[in-house]
Amino acid sequence: MEILNLTTNLSLKRTLESGNEVQLQAVREIIAQVRSNGDEAVRTYTEKWDGIKLSSNRVTEAEMAQAVNAMDAQIMQDLKEAATNITKYHEQQKRQGFTLPLEDGSWLAQKVQPLQAVGLYVPGGSAAYPSSVLMNVIPALVAGVERIVIATPCGEDGKLPDAVLVAASILGISEIYKMGGAQAIAALAYGTETISPVDKITGPGNIFVALAKKEVFGEVAIDMIAGPSEIAIMADDSAFADEIAADLLSQAEHDALACAILVTTSERLAKEVAAEIEQQLQQLPRQSIARQSIENYGRIYIAKSMSEAVTAINQLAPEHLEIVTKNAEAVSEQIKNAGAIFIGRYSSEPVGDYFAGTNHVLPTNSTARFASGLNVDDFLKKTSVVYYSEKTWQENAPKIARLARLEGLEGHARAVESRGWDKDGK
Amino acid sequence: MEILNLTTNLSLKRTLESGNEVQLQAVREIIAQVRSNGDEAVRTYTEKWDGIKLSSNRVTEAEMAQAVNAMDAQIMQDLKEAATNITKYHEQQKRQGFTLPLEDGSWLAQKVQPLQAVGLYVPGGSAAYPSSVLMNVIPALVAGVERIVIATPCGEDGKLPDAVLVAASILGISEIYKMGGAQAIAALAYGTETISPVDKITGPGNIFVALAKKEVFGEVAIDMIAGPSEIAIMADDSAFADEIAADLLSQAEHDALACAILVTTSERLAKEVAAEIEQQLQQLPRQSIARQSIENYGRIYIAKSMSEAVTAINQLAPEHLEIVTKNAEAVSEQIKNAGAIFIGRYSSEPVGDYFAGTNHVLPTNSTARFASGLNVDDFLKKTSVVYYSEKTWQENAPKIARLARLEGLEGHARAVESRGWDKDGK
């Protein structure tokens, strides 16, 4: 892993697949077909892409029960404990509306209400991602969303991974459809004969899923299109090289486009980490992916001071930030831009991926400058409410009419002035 | 205005201009030019589109002072009072982070911090929109955003409307650039030699502005692309037809694509409103625009009951909803989907456009199902923080490692397991 002196021009930018014109046309065709032909189109595409003809794509109670029964008891307990931790943290995010009394009996308010229906996309393929189920569903549950739907592609045998079904079962989610790709996104957004449409779609997916989410955006809400994972670690001479290297590799193993960066004030640590990375890489099952990530995007930067490191990190705005230094908490208070911060030696980043309680859906690609991780607010909406009494109206109508006329909107002025004058009887 | 029986298939959908390929290519070219040539490109496009060659496009203190001096004292006072009201309401939206203590000295937290720099686009053209300045800037100020920039195109004389400068001056905003269109959006997103880039761009604009905002989305955050205005009014026999008609016309005068709908249980009111609309239209300065809106999208629906009306409105999810009925507040509690609600006879919708304190940037096109009006949260971001003590780590590491291995991510498991064992000395 390359060691460089820290400069002010760090970047997380990678060349991401944004989809080509052929893919986009394919996605548009799929969406149009699902809008016209509903379930039949979903069935056809499932046969084409997932290799199975399903008479019904809704997961049955029997399938759920079977998955729960097959699950290792220890893992079941781990998943439940993770769900409890995630729920506790997200409950702290829940908020109420307010009422602001004005003079003369008038008031303003903000109603805060959950979205009514949301859909979670869970990618299929070789691996199962029960943690994605927990991280996407729990904020919606805490927000009070009534209907939560999961869509995920099945294998050629028509089966879904037990772990995904078990995670859903722990959370009480029973509306699960075996469908993937753009057809799943279209079915969630527009509905079919058997699937009611949702108001928001969240969850990661391949390029077809990402393109389809962008296409249906506006018809429904979507979460951010997440990029490959990133970690930046700030460490001083108190850190252990093997631990830092392991944490860097834990991100690198996600994706060849993942980005792992160490910023340290310790030359000793820099060198030891570079050596540890090479050694640990050789033992890693996902060595090939992790090696590409480290070679292309992995960097060790030597900073003159922790304050120089803070400035660089704030410019970088990484998805994950570990601070493994003396006074790590004080350092964290200077961080303005990061998706999630992990403080101290024992807060290894995977702690947050699975278990601690914070969300693992986080802003990538330097968007932590302006974006937040998935949270309860993403499943709530706010409505403002105005109640003006006659007296408040009477006192303020002339002012409002003047402001409307200043903008050339005479109809606005007249609407406000139309009230009351001679019609008190009613 | 057409009178129909209420059905379950109401729609706010209009054929909106989404930009054609020629416009999109033009916008992409402008953005590329501004990225390469900075200020020089902005100057060139300003000369081309706004008809003036500016040596510097930054508004001077002298220009600000002149605008303030020229402003009518009464209007100045009205604008200040509106700013105070808007600030008071939005201050209620402000939120703090939290810390959640766990066992054994561990804790989780959520930091809530303002974005660092935001840009507000104010459209130019024939009218001045000081209310847009107040509604976009105040939530950012309340959130604590350090740097707030305004971009707005000037006239051929190089001048900006006094009302816009005065509104900015009241809020203490002094970084204002005379630039419009896609070049303004590009300069805000990517920066130039004289303009630092921002983290988020809000505010309405024409099709070139909307396309440019979509193009730079991801590099910076943007607010929603707002569609033409809408109002739905629920009214019973207690309402006055002249007031209802005036409020419907106050939305219709915005735009030929605006949508004004009355849902009423009173046939008497329906007929009287239809007659009033025609009569008031004849006296309206913006009659031609309002008439197109009413003819194309204006409708009066007769509902059998208020509960049928509530169901229809929740499907419609209008930007603005007035409830002018007996027990209007109780009716409002049944509303799930609306951008803003105005309760009772004296809460005419323009009250909220200018003065009451709620925001007038609201979700259109039925997106109130999942979106909220502009608010303080739009200028805040949340960062999660994890601190695990040695004991908490020790207790939970095996669980986290099992969950990581369940997903096939051995590197994650090893990172968590790498801690501590024999290295206690340091």
C-alpha cells in the first residue's frame, strides 16, 4: 500500500458505472412492460433473468416457517440482538410535530406522519444480506410505516436465502416478493394486479436496479444511489498496525472500487500497516477483490499534525471514519463531514455494519458534506398547518396584500382581502 | 368551472415540460464551459443571455444600501415582520443530536450539524420575488449554515430588483451574484476563481435551471424540482363562495399549468363558486393565465360526505389544502397527504405564501405522499457515532464475527476479532 505525504487534494472519486444507453433503454422497456402488463410482465422477466417461471411470486407462510426452523439457534439470537440494538438507536431519532401558538387564538403547527407504504429491495446473487433487511426495515418500522414490502430475486430453484427470510420474520415483515432487477422496481413503483404500489423504494442493487430507481424517482421517493464503500482511518502512534490493516481490508473486500485510506501522524505505523496489509491480504478469502481495491484506491498518508489530518478528512467527507488516537473523542468533535464515526481501538467499523445499532446505509463519494445515513426521518413527512383567527386575519391582511402586490400577484391580494367585511352573520 | 361528481380517480398530473434533448445538450455544454473557464464563461453567458457584460458580478455594498434606501418604509416593515414570523416557525424545527449510553461505558450518538455552504437561486424576469428569498434563506440561517449565497440574473441595465436585495439585506446576506440560468447553477456547484462552490442549491427556476440542477445533483445536493402550483379546497355549506373562488384564483393566476380544485358537500356552494370564478376572472389582471389554468385543470367536485372528500384528498396529496368546513380542525386530523393545510375561513392560502411563518416551498404533483416542504432539516446532516469499550467489544465480537461470516465477509469478521487479545500493555 502506497505511503504518501498528506496533501490537501485527497479524493474519494472513482469511475463509477453510471449505465450506458443500451442499459437505460432496456430498463425503460422493462418499466413500460410492467406498467402495461403488470404481473404477467414481472413473470416473464423473472423467467428471463432469474431462470424460473413462478406461478406466484409472493413468499408463503410455509416458506417463512421453514427458513426460521432451519436457522442456527445462535445466529437467530445474534440477529435478534442486532435488531434490538438497531431499534433502540433509531427510536432516539423519532420526532413529534409541534404547535406554535400565536396571538389572538391563532396557531401554526407541523404534523409529522409516516409514509404509508415503502418497498425495500434486497439484492440476490451469491450472498445473502440479512443485515440489509435490518438496516432498511427498522427505520421504517420505527417511523410507523404501516406497510413494508420486500422485493428480492430468487435463485433458479425458486428459493430465497434463509437468512433474509429470517431477518424479515424477526421484524414481522410478511409481504415479500420474489422479483429482482428493474421489473421489481417498476412493480413497487406502479403496482400490478397483485402488488399495491409503494411511496418510497430503498435498498441497494445492481446497475439495472439503480437505473430503474432513477427512472421512477418522482413517481415515488427513492433513497440515495449508494456508491462503493469507503473507510478513512485517522490514527496516531498509539494504534496497532494489525488492527488498522484489518479494518482497512474489511472495506476493501467489499468491492474492487472500494476505497480505504489511512491518515496518520506516525511514520512507524504507516510502514507497519503497509506490511500488515500485504501479509493479511494473502490470507483473505476475498483477496482478489481486496487487492484491486487497495492497489487502485488504498493510500496511507502521513500528516504533520492531527489538525492537518482533520482538515483533510473534512474535505474528503468519507462514508466511514475511524479515529484511533489519543483523545479520539475530542478529535471527533472537530469532524464536520463523515457518514459515521467510530471512536477508539475497540470500535472496529464492522461493529456498525451489523450490530451496534447505528445504520450501515451511509452517504458515499464525499456526499457526507450534505447527506446523512438512512434514518427515521427518511420515512416521515412533515405537513405545515396554519390557523388564523378573524382577529389575526384582520390585523395582517393589509400587510399580506401589500407583499402580494409587490410581486405582481393581485389575485393573492384579493383572496386575502375577500374575507369577512360584511358577511358576519353566517 | 366544470362541476362533477367526486370519483376516486382525481389527479393533479399535468404535462410538464421536462426539457428536450437540445436543451439538455445546451445545459451540458454550459456546465462544461463553466467548469473549464470559470468566471470568463459565466461572463460570456451573462452577456449572451442577460444582455449585459459585467466586469464583476458580485453585488456591492453600495447597491445594497441604495436598494434599502429606495424601499417604501411600510413594505420594509412588512418584509421584516414576515421574516420574524418565518424565523419563529422554523426555529421550532431545529433539532439537537443525542447520545445513547450503552452498558460498560460504551455509547452511540448522533451528531446534527449544518451544511457549510448553500446557494439559493432566485429567478429573474419581469417580477421580483422577495418572498422566495425569505423562504429559502431562513431555514438555512436557522439551521446554522455559515455561508449563504444568492444567485439571480440581472436586467440589461445590470440591476437587480430592490425588493430582492432588501429581503437579502434584512437577513444579513451579502454574497449575491448577478448570474442566472445553467451558468449560475454550474458556478455554484463547481465554483469559479471568484466563487467558492456550495454544498446544496435550492430555489426555483426555468427549464434550463431545472435541467442544470439535475445535472449537478450528486456533486451537490439540490432541493426538489417544484412543479406548477396546486390548491385543493374542502368546503361545506358554511363557506362563502366569493372567498373560495378568490382563493382558487390566487393559485390559478400563478401559471397556466396551475391546478385549482374544490371538493364540496354543498351543491349550492358548487354553483355559486362556478359563477363567482367567472365574475372574478373578468376583473383579474392576470386573467389570461388564470383562465387557462381554470379551464384546463380547474374542477369542482361534489362529494356525498366529508369522509368521501377526505379519502379523495389523501389520494390527491395536494401542495396546498384549505379546509373551510364546520369542525375544520377535526377534518384536518384525518389528512395524511398534503404539503400545507390551511384551516378555516380566515386562513386564506396566500397568508402562508408571504407571512404566517410556514414555508411556501412545498411538494407538488402528488409528491406530498412522501415529501415535505422546505424545512430546517434540509440544511442539516446527521452523523452517527459509535464508541465501544473494551468490555463491550469483548462481549459482542463473537456475535458480530458470526453475522459477518453469514454474509461471506471474512475480512469483516477478522477485523472485529483482531482486537485486544495479547496487546494489553499499550
